Amino acid sequence: MAELIVHNPPRAALKASGYIGSPEGDIELTENDTTYNVASFASATVKIPEEEKTVTPSTTRQEVTPDIGLLSKVTVLPASLEERTVTPAIVQQEITPEAPAIGLSKVTVGAAPPLPTLITKQITENGTYSAEDETPPADGYSEVEVNVSDPIVNQLLDGTCTELINHSVTSLKQYCYYQNDALQKIYCKEVTTLGFACFQGVHYLMVAFFPKITMIGYNIFYSSGSSRPEGMQALILKKQVTLRDRGSFTQNTTNFYVPSALLSWYSSATNWSAYYGGGRILAIEDNLEFLESFGFTEEELLSAEE
């Protein structure tokens, strides 16, 4: 606590101020910023209380003031700091302390990983490729050049395609395989529409499987299989298929295979009933071994179509 003794001013000064009595006694001055009348006292003692404070550092400005009197001492505690370790990245990173720390005393940046080994690749065949399997192995490809030709397309263009297997095309245009003498087997899982005469004159056709068609129009298979001694042997269907004209089939050797549940419908359906009466519409389930000899699986033959 600060102590200051103030003595009485000279009597002449008191008289000048209008004070006539004799000053006596002592007064204690204990409050700061306060005006005291000490004219009648022989002495005045200043006793303003003193205070010590402790401050915790923060990230914002702090104003430290006494609760009473004056501050004789302010103690600032050590700041809470943190050390951080950072892994390099390809994007900007902002490193900040985590509470309760208010700052960073040290930031350690790890060594950058080595750059990946990249190679170029030229692909000429369909397949799955991995840079790890290359010689020497690499981390990845920096550039890939793809030049893959479709063997089926090439064979169709040069007339050497013997099997048409496709599970993505949904329609075949008219005359699209007209008089293709190489084609022997057809399996188009998603085709729903056959164009006019699309397989007319495919003289060596042996078997065709169309799970999703619902109509066979004019001249679709006209003279197909005619150059084979046994003719076109099998047409496999999975739905109730409308036959627009019996002229679509000119070979008496073609048998038709349908699910056993549809035999009754085919027995009386327009243009189909004659084939049924001639014993040429048969159940798939009863002829699995024969149909599998063309390369179809039991699952493909028996699976239900939507």
C-alpha cells in the first residue's frame, strides 16, 4: 500500500483561503481520483490500496485494471504453445493450433514423397491393364493410346464372321445380314426387333437364339440354312412370338424351341399351329443336351425373360 504524508500548508496560505482556526490532527487519503479538503488538518496520509494480478495469455487484446486501488504487479503466465507435424500435400494447408494452445512453437513438415513413376502405353487389344504388371513396373500411366479394332466388325465387313454374339444391341435393321454366307450361329440377348429380311439368304445358318423378340416379320429367315445338308436346325424363342408369314422359313428342317409353358399357346397361334402339328415346335426343357451342343448354357436356355 502506498503511503504519502502531506503536511499542513503555511498559516498565511490558510488565512488567505479564509480558514481562521489552527490545523490539527491527521487525515488518511485512501481513495484514488478523489478530492479531499485537508485545510483543517495538520497532516494527511495517502494510503491507496495496491493489488497484484495474474493474466493468462489469449489470442485477443486484454486490458488489465485493478479491482481496487493501484496495480503494484502484473504477472503474465507463459503462453500455451503447440508443436505440429505436417505431411506435404498437393493442395494448400492451413496449420493452426488446437485448443487450449493459442499458438505454435514449432511446425515440422515431413519430407515430400517421391514422384510417381509414370509410363506411356499403347493398347491394341481389349483387356485389363495395370502399370504394376509392366516391365519394369510403374506407378501409373501418363498417357494411353488405344487402337483396338473390333474383330466381329472386321469379320462382318470381310464376310468371315461365323458367330454373331451380342448382348447390347436392341434392334436389327432390314437386310443387315442379307446373304452373309459365313454366319452360322446367332445369339442376341437384348434384341427385340428384327428388320425385314435381315437374315434372308444366310445360307449356312445353323441356329439362332432370340430371347426377347415378340414378332417375326416377312422374309426374316427366308432360305436361311439352305446350303447346309441338315438346313437351319434350331430357332430358340422365349416369349409368345407373332409370326407374320410362314414364308419367313422355307426349310422344312427348322425346329422351334420354346419354354414348355408356352407349348399350348403355340399349338393354336396363327401360322405356328401348322409347325406344332408337324412336331416341329418342341420344349426347351426336353432338349437341353441338343441345344447345349450349340454352345448355349443351361442357365441361358432356362432363365426367365422379363
